[in-house]
Amino acid sequence: MVIVLAVTSIGVYALSSYRTIVTVTPISVSSINGENELEVKVLINYGPFGGTSPLSDAEVWVSGPSGIVAQNATNPHGIVTFQLPSGDYTVLVTVLHETIKVHLTQSEQIEIDYAYLYK
């Protein structure tokens, strides 16, 4: 009985912290022709006991005030990069329906740790 309660408690705690996490961090990449690098890294998180894997071939769209300005697919490591001037952008990972807004003033990485089993 005690073992069942302990395992249940651990499972409840692990699942309560299971959610999609988006982080935006500066990266040290020099600007090219006045444009910044925006790196998008997409990871699929299969839960506390399933691990994390990069999502390859995911379409990523970047839009600005005038519409879509760039699009490309992630590589086998779940990464896609864009060269963009400073400004406000919306990044969409189409297959996940995950949208992130970013104010780009320097080179940055957006990492999406997507909780696959979370509803």
C-alpha cells in the first residue's frame, strides 16, 4: 500500500510539471548585413518517462507586420535559422499550432519544448 501511494505521488508530481515551455535567449552570433539570426529549436517532450527528441522537417513560418517574411523546415536536430532585420515577428510551428511573438533586436534562439501528451 505504501509503495502504491509513493509511486502515485511521484507520478502526480511529475505530471504536474509537464507542460510546453518556450524560452527566448540571446545567442552570440554576429549580425550579417545588419540582420540578426533567429534560431528556432523544436523539441518534442514525451513526458516525464518518455524523454525528449528534436522535431525534424517541421515547417516554421516567420511573419511580420506585412505577412509571412520567411519559412523553412527544421533540420534533423530540430533547428531552423533565419536572417532577419530587427523588428517584431510572430513565429509559427505549423504542425504544433504553436505561436511565439518575439521582438528581435539581436540574434536570439527560441526553444520550444513541446509537451506532446499534454492537453
